[in-house]
Amino acid sequence: MSTASLAAVPIFRTSAPTKFPDVMRWLAVLAFLGSCALTPDPGLRLDPSPPGGSAIHIFRARDGTQLAAIQWKATTPEVRGVVVLMHGLKDHTRNYVEVSQRLAASGYDVHAFDLRGHGRSAGPRAAPTSWDLYTDDLGLFLTWVQQRNPGRPVFLFGHSMGGAIATLAALRHEPKLAGLVLSAPALAIDAPPMFLAMTQLLGLMVPRARVLDLANRDFSSDPLVSRSMDSDPLISQGPGPARTAIGLVDGMRMIWEHIDRLTLPVLALHGTHDSLTAPAGSRALVNAARSTDKTLRIYQGLHHNLLHEPGGKQVEDDIVAWLDARTGGPAVPPAPMYAGTLRGEPLGWTQAVELGAGVSQGIGFAGTTSLQLARPRPVGWHGGFTSQLVGDYKAVALRPVGVALRGGGAVLGVSAGGGFITGGYFALSYGAWGELPLGPVHLGFLAERLRRVTNTDDHGPLASDQLWTSVSIRVGNDRYYWPNARAGVGPVFSGGRVWRGDDPSWFATIGVQLYGAD
């Protein structure tokens, strides 16, 4: 066993870290999860029985954290190259023994380490204070490996979240790498764009909240794999902190901002049935990278843990053949680009939620809620829900029938439906809604008419028809996280006028808006 202390290597900056299958669940947890504690650091735990043919060692990260590393030496007379392997979330290097031994038997030295907070490495379980620490640690490890293998081609292999970390590291260390292999990389998520806005909100309010719940059964179609994960003491069980997801989607954003700098050979592998990371992200990366040597392999029916699926042997074969072709072996025929629909493809959604509270002229308190959904590509369905409380006047409306038009980031929709006003009177509702991203702000407007159709002979002051108009300004840019997916969250200032019959009143509110589009 050896100990190495490594110098720092600058890496792209991200903020802090995946998949929340039920996006609306987020709103429910915000109220009570702010004080959740993180799982304590169990410290470094060395493997008492390393896998056959391997050697373990320790290196210290820049901040002193001890990370458990492992190496398999090539078992062939000549070493073809070196593979640095990066595992994913709820994962560790012990899960890569078979593929590492296969690579060693094919002539490759394999180096891997458990991410901080994972496996046998030290650190709070799956909860880095900043996602930068992951990319920094890999950058240090790459430097350490390359210094000990002068003249040998070094390939970087990352799975899932490790694929995102590996891609960021490759963008920083590209001249020193011979290629990048990505297995089910976390480059995009098959989730509504509102997921991204809620991620931003969680990062601002409760980054330590334990809401990151990934079911072990979703990792593989093989029930033995999920049962093994259930009983694995090196895997963090139960929900993880929100900041893990926050850092991951922020890392995705950094990748897509710099993807045009990726020029080294790339092999991207993904299964069509992956529900944790979107295979559409792998195809988008292969299309967007500037590399002239890039390959996409899509495996029909395979789930997230490609190497532990029933078809995992074929995945291993494809990886070894691709590496061999770039280290003097026989060429591999190019794979045609997969033309079918993949999970994570943009669906054309535009989603906006706005909550506000303020005052109204001569009446007092004013409160508003607005939920707008549209799917224009560039023309398509639009629907909305609104509620208003202005003094003693209350109104709620659902407008499920409508049409929207989107272009250049702007969206305009009209819709109709029904609702209720104070006293339980049913009313027809129709209105218009629009959003326009404009530099550092987001402009919006809403106009809605409620026309009473029951008890029309009642002319009390609270039974009047209503016309509501407002304009809003949300502070903060939308962020692009992966191709065609953007989101924003920030304070919103609204003002407008409401007519109850012939009685107009001005109102002003301040609140928060969440916006997402793909």
C-alpha cells in the first residue's frame, strides 16, 4: 500500500450536486426539510480483501481527504494503454472488478478510486460541500496516473454521474488524454423543464434537504443487482441531499456550455430503457462534439447499469474493441447514428409557476397564484390555472383548452375554461398569457376574464364579473442546462388592474416565479 499527496489542478467551477421522478413532490418538502442533517463522515475504510490481481493505495486530495484507490495491472506482455475509471452515484470501484479484469487481460492498466463520500473513501456520504471537489479530485488523480505512465495513451472512462465528472475533466485535460468512454453518462435527465427551476430553488433554500431518492430497482433490470445494492454497506441508502442533484445539473450546464471544445475521440454508450439518465443526452453530445472520431452505441432494452445488464458482455466487447482500435488494433466499423426516439428528447414544454402577495388600492391584501402550461412546437396546446384574493373578493379558474405560439424564447397563449368567484358562483373564464426572456430579466403578462353564468340575477358587490390584467418582471436570467432545456427562478414583481363589475382597483405584488422550457 502506498500513499500519494497530489498538487491541485484547476478545473471548471460548478456550484454544488438527480433525478426526482415526481417533480411536484418538491413543493411539498420545502416547508420542513431545511434543517435536515448530513450523514457523518465514516472515514477511510481500506478493503481487507482486495479483488484478485489488484493493488490498493491511498492518495490525499487537496483538502486532505483520504480517497481509496485501486489498480489492476495489464496481464499481457505489453501494455497497450491506461484506463482511468470513474464510478457513478450510489456506486464504488468494487462494482467494476469484472470489466477491470477484462481490460487488464486485454493489455490495459486500470486505475480507479472511490469518490469522496462513496465506497471506502472518506467524506460525508454522497454529500460534497461543492461539486467542484469531485472534478478537482479526478483532475489530481489523472495527473498522478499520467506522471507514472509517460508515453502511454491514457483513456478516461466514466459511468453515470462519473461520466459527467469525466467529461468536465476531459474538457480541462483534453491534450493529455487519448480518448473518452462514457457509459450511461449523466448529460441530461428525462424530466420536465420545471425540474430544473425547482433544483435552483432548492439550492437557494434548502441545499441540505434529503430529497434525492433513487430507487435501487431503477439501476438494472436484473433483480439480483438491486438486491445486492440494498445490502451493500458501501452504498449510501435512503434519500441523498438536494445539493448533490443541484451540483449534477449544474455540471451538466457547464458541459454543454463548453461542449464545442471537446475534440478527442469519444465513445458514448447508453441503453434505451435507462430511466435515470437520458440516452438523448449521449446522442446530443456525439452530435455536438467537435471531435472527428466519435461513436454512439445505443443498446435496445438495456437499463442504466450497462455493465450489469443481461447484455453487459456485449458492452464490454464494444469498449475493448474501441480501445484496441485506438492503440494499434484492428479498426472498428463506424456505427450509424441511432435515428429512433430516445428518452430525454425535448417535448416542447413551457411551464411557469408564479406566487405573489401584496396590496390592492382601497381594499387591502392581494394574493395571486398562476400556473401556466404550454406545448407549442412552435404551435400547440396551452392551459392555465389562476387564483386571486383581493380583499374579500376571491376567484379561481382552470382553463384547459387553449393554443400557444412560441418563437425565439418568447411564448404567447390564449385559453378558456371555467372557475368560481366569491359566493360559489360558477363563471366562464378566458384569458391570454405571455412570457419574454429579455437579458437579465423575464417579462410576463396575464389577462383573464371571469363571466358569471350562475345566479346572474344576484348583483351583490362580491358577485360581479371580473377582468384581471397584470404585467410582471422576474429578475434573473434563464440558464441552459442541456440542449433546448432552460430554466429560471427568481423574485417577481407584478402590478396591474382588476375590475369587479365597474369598480376598478390597482394592485401590486411581490413573489417568486419558476420557469422552465425545452
